[in-house]
Amino acid sequence: MASTELEKKPGQAVDPAEEPSAEWGWHGGFPKGTQIAGWFSVFAMVMMLIGNHQGILSGGDSFKTEDGYLVFIAAVMALALIYDLRKKKRQSWS
């Protein structure tokens, strides 16, 4: 009959049966890809300010609400990317 207790394997933090990528040594992210995609997204958000609506950057006479949202989200994304870059430099030991 099967036991209801969990088996703990000392010395092995990741079970390859649960996460097969640990078996061949990769268990991480894509730091360069994340930065590239992030900065492209920030650029795309800022470029959306120039569009077919009559916001302040498109020749209109007032600042539109959607312009505010675009600027705010692009700024938050840029701050997060800068924080990520600085965090990587502080933790770099290789």
C-alpha cells in the first residue's frame, strides 16, 4: 500500500520528474531577451502617442486620457527594466 508521506530527497532541490529541464541543466530565464522585448514594448508605447487621434502630440489642443495611460505605463515599464538591469549588476558574480 502506498504511503501518504512525502519523500524528501536530500541534495536534490529540483525533481527532474516535475521539471524535466533540470535534468539537462537549464533552469532559468532569458535576461537579454527580456530586456530587448521590454525596451521594444516601451518604444512601441511611446510611438502610440503619435497616431490618428487628436492628442497633444498629434496636433490636438489638449492632452487626452489615453495619452496619460500610455505615458504612465511606458514609464513604469522603463523603471522596471532599469531596476532589473541594476539588480543584475549587483548580483553578478560570474
